Amino acid sequence: MKLYGGDLSPYTAKVRMQIYAKGITDISFERPPGFFQGEFNKTSPLGRIPALAIGTTAATGHAGEDVIPESEVIAEYLEECYPTPSMLGSGARQRALVRTISRIGDVYLMNNIFMALPQIPRATRNEAIRDLFVAQMTRGINALEHYLGDGHCAVGDALTLADCNLVPALFLCEHVVPTLDVPNPIPARPRGAAYWQRIQQNPHAARVIAEMQHGLAERRAGRA
Ligand SMILES: N[C@@H](CCC(=O)N[C@@H](CS)C(=O)NCC(=O)O)C(=O)O
């Protein structure tokens, strides 16, 4: 299998963290062909990364590679293909908590920060658009205060998909949100701040954070 992605992409980081934590070694990491030319939709119709290429015959029967889009769908597919160690949580209630935190990381944090990115340049910024997305991000990060526990990880002491979503999401809160002239929301949230401190000690989290930092440095230097 091949994972098309990029170092700075938080959605790619989410899947890479899952791959590292599960100890999967037979998936290669590749740059998406034609991504910056707007041609990656020839490989994966949504044109976004990450995308997981799993074979040469598409499930639909159409010609071309068989490619799975959307980080959450990829994450679920990997859990089915590599069930051990499970990153879904144990028991129905804990799995629902893992999914709740995962959706906060993906839908409320990553997605809204991502949609606000065009509002970074002050000269062309529409403050109403920025504020709309920031309000939804704030809703999510406030709710996290209720759902995060005191264990080493987002849910208990073992890594789950909740951590794979939160680590890149909180990286964006810390490094990207301030570029919108909005304060990093983490320090003002005690549980979120304590979790962010703790999880950065985890080697799989630290590895994707280092990759995203590398991607951000490349982007800021105009190399990516
Ligand atoms: N919902 C998608 C979001 C993926 C996404 O937005 N990826 C960004 C890079 S982090 C991308 O490919 N952007 C290019 C574009 O939107 O055209 C997922 O979970 O995989």
C-alpha cells in the first residue's frame, strides 16, 4: 500500500501517527502526483491528501489505481486490516468517547482552522469569515475540557484514534491559529493544556509533530 500525503498536512499526520503506533511497516509514503498542479484528482477524485492506494483495480471497476480518500475512512480501513493493537478503545462506551474526541479534533478543530487559512493575510482578510470559523474551533476546544481525562492519552493510558486526531489539531492551534491574529487557544484550557504537554512525550506523537514542524519550516522558507 502507498499513502499519498505531505509533512505539513494535519490529516496525513493523523494517519501516519496511527501507522507508527500500530507498527505497520508495509505502507510507503509518497508525494501526491500532480498535487500542486491541481491534477491529483486524476489519482483520487476528491484531489485531497491523505489518500491510500491499495491496489491496481479500483473497487468501482473503473480504470486506474484503487485509492481510498478521507483520513477517517483510511483510519477505519487500517483498523480493519491491522486490528492489533486496536486504536478504537475498549468497550462500546469507551469507543464512543474515542469517536467523540476524534470528531472534535477533525470536524471542529482541523476543519475550521483549515477553512480559515485564506484569512491569514491581513491585507485581504475578511474578519467575519475568520470569526465564523474561529467560533466553531472555540466550541470544539471548549468541549474537549469535558471529554479529556487525566490519563497519559486522550482516553485512558493507551493511544487511540482520538490522539491521532488531536495531536495534529492541537499543533494547528499552537502554530497556525496565531497567524490569524487569534491567540493560541490551548493555554487558557487547563485540561487541553495538560494533555498537550503530556502527549508530546509520546514517541509516536513526537514523531508526527517533528514532521509537521519540518513541513511548516519548509513552507515558511518557500520550499514547499
Ligand atoms: N476531510 C479530508 C480533508 C483533507 C484535506 O483537506 N487535505 C488537505 C491537505 S491537509 C488538502 O488536500 N488540500 C488540498 C485541497 O483542498 O485542494 C480528510 O479528512 O482527509
